[in-house]
Amino acid sequence: MSKSIRGADLLVRALELAGCSQIFTLSGNHIMPIFDAVLGSRLRLLHVRHEAAAAHMADAWGRLTGQCGIALVSGGAGHANALAALATAEAAHAPLLLLSGHAGLKELGRGAFQELRQADMAGPVTKAAWTAQTPEGLGHDIAHAIATAISGRPGPVHVSLPVDVLEARVEMRADLLPPAAAFRARAQPLEPAAAEAVLACVREARKPLILGGPMLCHRDGPALLSKLEAATGVPSIGMESPRGLNDPRLGAFAEVLRGADLVVLLGKGLDFTLRFGDAPHLAPHCRFVAIDPDTRMLARLVGAKGDRVLVQTTADAAAAAETLIARAPAPAGDGAWRQEVAAALAYRPSAWSSLRSASAGKVHPIELCRTLAAQVEGEADGVLICDGGEIGQWPQAVLAPRRRLINGTAGAIGAAIPFALAARIAEPRAPVIAVMGDGSFGFHMAEFDTAVRYDLPFVAVVGNDATWNAEHQIQIRDYGLDRTHGCRLLPTRYDLVATALGGHGEHVTASDQLAGALARALAAGKPACLNVMIEGVPAPTFKR
Ligand SMILES: Cc1ncc(C[n+]2csc(CCOP(=O)(O)OP(=O)(O)O)c2C)c(N)n1
Ligand SMILES: [Mg+2]
């Protein structure tokens, strides 16, 4: 006897088949069939307070687990609210599927409720975006979307789900659910001849660097780059910061980059983060090798640098790294260049060790980082999240966590609290600590309510300088101290926001209060906020 199910049921089965367990969502009329279909399934819903938060959570999930993060939002404005977060995920190479409810197909063109060209809106911030057309096709839509999100240069994909497609009933048949292989990444290996060509270029260079793109900064990426460096003898550096060659994690990197005679771009676009590879940031004689899953990146590089590009080849970044590791001969030479680069990356001004706040009632960001060090660096499974303009750069410069999330090259602030909730679900035990500015806290502070409802303890550490300091510093630098205006905030008690929403709060005005407050926050077993009044200093700089 045949069995009829709703399109929404088929969609849920496809998500289960893909191995999904967690959906970040905000409800809406069009997607209530999916809420209903989830009952009795393996899928859990985290119901948030703003659609962008759901998309940021799916982004963090993708970066931390390597699985495609799933965000499910309503049509119309709910969809539009989620879109800004996709720009962050795209720049960070985070695999994500945004599923949005959509006006029914039968009502389109007649002024349907929340009728909007949703896929067109999502196009510029996704790898692919379309509107599902039939209930029978929903399983294949999901497989194709997930495979696209996790393949090549990982990134967001969007599928709009018309409510009549979700509600329509179909006779269940085995072929409506795609085979497991349809959900997997489509591999692009590095061909042996291309690998040999890359290794030959590296052997001939005196000062080569391998620069890994954001996809090599998540999960196993950093360990893979270390292995690549050990195998080839070539300094191998992941780049994911919007501050580019002034990434605070990379110390005096900009100084050694200027001396490189070969840059191997491994899943890393030649873009603003490398000052487009122009002199004096890179030497005029510096040559390039590029390995990238996206042929458009290769074409852009060749267009910009012409015959300075020695080799350019299509391949997945991680797979290419593995191939190079396997084929690399033992490193030759005395290792002097590698040591020079390591010393530059490790450089931190000696004055930092004694930096203290100069103002009463305020803590210097570095004092804050010193207090966090034991918790962040001692915990192998802990996750450190850094957000905000100037304050967010200090923990990136000072702390060496094993797992960390930053905004990424999109440079958007405000994702820290959603990131922390997703990190807590992905990592149920170890400390999740999110350092952010007071401006950044404001974007998604209502997600403290979500954290309380779902019992997701983490610690938000707000560096509160009552200022949008990054922009305030631009005003000082570019227009003069007497022309600073409009970038002040209030010294708001964000700890009380957390307690009002059912969390734990601590207010800190001196460095000697920090350790106790942090210990209580971590022990509270609730989402916690440390509101730390800080000195609004500029981000760290590294000129030697
Ligand atoms: C979504 C988004 N909006 C605006 C900006 C511009 N911006 C960058 S840093 C910053 C100030 C951040 O203030 P806060 O979080 O308090 O950190 P602070 O710089 O004060 O340490 C602003 C407005 C941005 N990068 N992203
Ligand atoms: Mg601030």
C-alpha cells in the first residue's frame, strides 16, 4: 500500500539522511509545516530571537563541525533579516544552508503574503540560491544544496520553500530520497603533475610562503598547515582576519611578507587582505602559485598578476595540502627563512607584559586577556570567540586557543553571542568564552534569552569602553581629536541585561576583580555576562 506524506515530511527525512541534527530557526507562517514535520524526527530546533542570529549560529556550526549548518527562517522580512549573516559565512568559507519559507507558488504574482524575490536577494551572498518547485523534488533540493555548500570553497546556499510545496502531499517512493552520495562533497583532487609543478616552484624559491584561505583556519585546518610546513619547509600561514596582513594573531607578518619571493595561495584569494599583492606590501618581483577550488579566483589572479603567476590549478585546499605533504621531498636548506618568519609571527612588543590600565575604574584589554589565558589556553576543547572593533583584536593577539571563532574577512561585528550558543551545542562541556565590545554586544543581546531557555551556559566578556571605538579611532587618526563625534555609547550595565534575561552577571571595574568574576561566571551554570569597564585603547600594532 502506498503512503502519502507532506513535502515538509520529505524535507525533514532528507535532512536526517544528510546527518543533520540541529536546526537554528525563527518561526513563521510559511514554515510551520516543517515545525510540525520535525516532531518525532532526529532534528532539534533552537528557536532564536532574530533571523540573523540563526544564520550566524549555522555559520559557527559549519566552522566548528565541518557539517553544513542549517538555518530555517520565515519568508519575506524573516528571510531578509537572515541575509546579512550570509555575507559573513561566505567570506569565512562556512558551509551553511538557509531554508526560508516562501509565498505559495499558486499565489505568486497576485500579491501574496510576504511575496518577495527571495532567491534573487540571496544570490550575491550565496554559492547558489533557488526556489523549490515541487514537493517530489524537495529531497533532491536538500541533497544538492548541502553538497554545494560543503564542496570546493565551502559557503552558504539558499533554498526558498513555498508553503504550498511544503503542504502538498506526495506518494512516498524510494527514489524521492537521494542516495547518500548525493549529499557528500564533490571532490576536486590536486593532480599529480600539478603537485609536482607547485613543489618545483617552491624548491626554486628562496623565500616562499604558503598562505591558506579561511577554510584552512577552521577545525583541522591549522594542524594541516603545520604538517604542510613541516613537510615542505615552507612557512604555512592561515589567513582569515579582516585586518589582513595586520591580523593581530600574526604579529609582524607584514614585515616578512614584503621579503617573500614566492606566495603560494592555497584556497586564499588575492584580495584586500593582501593589499591585492601590490608593492610595497609584496615585493614587485614576488611570484605566485595558486591552488583554488574556484576557477574564478584563479582567473582573477592571472588577470591581476599575469606572467608572475607560475602555476595555477584547480583543487580543494585541504586535499591539495595532503597531496603536497605526501609528495614533498625532505626540506632542503638551513631553515633560516622559516625561522625568520616564525620569529615575526611570534613577535609581541615587550612593553605588553607590564601594560596596566592608566585610568581608575578601568581595566586595560591586556589585563583582561591575561586573566582569560588560563581558561582559554588550558582547555583543549574550549572555544574562544572574538568580536568587536578594537577590543576584539587584543585576545587574538595575546591568546592562543586551540579552537577559536572570529568574524572573518567580511569584517562584520555582532555575531559573538549567536556564535557562542552554537559553540555550546557543538561542544557541550568545555568553556565557551566570547570576548566582544559593548557595541557588538548590542546586536544580538536578546539571544541571552535563547541561551537561558535552552540551558546553554557560556561567558560573554564585554570590554565596555562606552564607545564604538574602532570608528572613534578612525576619527582621531583621519580627522583629528577635535572632530570626533557620534561614536560614543553609554557605560551601560550589560551584566544587568543578562541577569534580567535569567542569566548571571558580573560588573568589573578593576583588574583584581577579574579572576573571581570569571570563576563565578564559569561556575554559574548559566549564560553569563562579565561587564568589564575597559580603557578604550586602539587595537595592538606590531612594528619592530
Ligand atoms: C555589521 C557591522 N556594522 C558596522 C561595522 C563597523 N564597525 C566596525 S568596529 C565598530 C565598533 C565596534 O564597537 P565595539 O564592539 O564596542 O568594539 P570597540 O571598537 O569599541 O572595541 C563598528 C561600528 C562593522 N564592521 N560591521
Ligand atoms: Mg566599544
